[in-house]
Amino acid sequence: MFEQQIDELAGLVQRARRAVVFTGAGISTECGIPDFRSPGGFWTRYKPIDYSEFLASADTRLEAWRRFLMIRETIARAEPGPSHRAVSRLMERGHVSHIITQNIDGLHQLSGIPADRIIEIHGNGTYAKCLSCGLRHEIDWVSETIAATGRAPACTACDGIVKSATISFGQSMPEQEMADARAATLNADLFISIGSSLQVFPAAGFPVLAKQNRTTLVILNREATGLDGLADLVIQADSGPVLDGVMAQLQPR
Ligand code: NAD
């Protein structure tokens, strides 16, 4: 059904030497991790907790941790899916330079991509950090502390607020990662967005930046996105079968 678009994407990828792959929650749904906005997704059940609300109330922090620990159980069981594996092979074969990901699930790392090629602009959910002194705390410790005290944990070194190392709504974006993502985007010879609704800014600014830099933009997503009008190629489909189709056509260089 998508043969023509798969052919077109395979041609673009074949020629690319420094493609950037930009990923959102949709690339991990085939691994059993729900996205946020699809029907039945997390946000259709829970309103997101803003950073300022997290800081303002101990009860809100406890609720935020309760939700985080629930999602974490699913993430901890997940393994890279067909799309993660295809992207990893594209990097191995020299077509892709960097992954910019909004995901916090660590599945690109698990697919074998070196950490220095993965730019996590919304942080990482596999550990926590003190917001005052920056000390790293393990999620298991957070979970045990909550079970023992019934309260959100405070930093063992400075008594500061402990939060998962992810970026919440209202929290500033990580400076180094944003700079790295910008540099990779400006250096890209192809920009492919996979599994993102492209509604969350500033993250969705990267495909816009790529296009402003006259880089070919491909959007591969199950449903229409806010930026389809900008793209050179839109493939409205599940990513796994499309990327498998692309891999099947790729010629060795
Ligand atoms: P989103 O939920 O807004 O959008 C996901 C998009 O993926 C949807 O438009 C959906 O139609 C599409 N999709 C779902 N399954 C797909 C598939 N198999 N193939 C192709 N498309 C598919 O997610 P977002 O744009 O990444 O933004 C939401 C925020 O949620 C991000 O900041 C991200 O950090 C966070 N998040 C992360 C995870 C994770 O780490 N796995 C999971 C949920 C949310």
C-alpha cells in the first residue's frame, strides 16, 4: 500500500551520509510502551504535571512519582522494536549521523547505538537527580523510600527535591543537548521524523530548522502531524513495516 513512499524514502536514505533521525513516543509503541496522545495513551487518562506544580507541593511530587513508577515498570520490560533496530542498522551502515529523541526510555541505546550519537532532549528516565545539588539517585532507591515513608524522597546530601532526570512541561530544556541537536540538524543531509505528533515545542522546532536549512524533511507517523505541510515526504503509517521495507531495498555502498 505504501510501496511508492517506501521506494522514495529508500532512495533518500541510500544517498544520505549524515541523516538525522528525530524520534517520538510512536517509535516505542511497537515495544509495548504507550504514547501520550493516541486514544488510550497516557495523557488521555492523566493530565500532565507541570514543573511548577511539582516544585510547589509535596503531595503533587508524590503523585508524579507514583505515575512515573507505573510507566517505568512498562519501560523496564521493553526491548528495542523493529524501528529501533532499523535505525540502528542505518547508522551502522553510515547513512545516519545522530538520533535526536524525545523519548526517555533508553531503547535507542539498547539497540546498539553509541551514547554519543543519541541526543536526549527530554532527558532520561532511568535515574533521578537532586534539583539543588545535582546528585544522582537511583529509581529503585526512590521507590523504596516512597514505600517506606509514604512521601516523595528528598536528597540524601542536601535535602533538596529529587526528580526523575526527565524534562517536564514548564522545565527548561537541557542546554548542551539542545545545542548538540541544533548542530546535528544543521549538519544533516536528510531529516526523518519518526513517531512524533510534532506538537511539543521546542522539540518540534528541529524539523522546522532542518527545513529552513533546505534539508529534505520526511515525516513518518501513524496519523497526520502539525508539520506535514512542511515536509517533502509524508508517510502516514506504522513505522516498523515501512522501515523494514526501506532496509530491504538498501544497497551496500
Ligand atoms: P506523542 O504521543 O505526542 O505522539 C506520538 C505519535 O506517534 C502519535 O502521533 C501517534 O499517531 C504516532 N504513533 C504511534 N505508534 C506509531 C507507530 N507504530 N508508528 C508510527 N507512528 C506511531 O509523542 P511525542 O511527539 O513523542 O511527544 C510526547 C512527549 O511524551 C515527548 O516529550 C516524550 O518525551 C514523551 N513520551 C515518551 C515516551 C517514551 O520514552 N517511550 C512515551 C510516551 C511519552
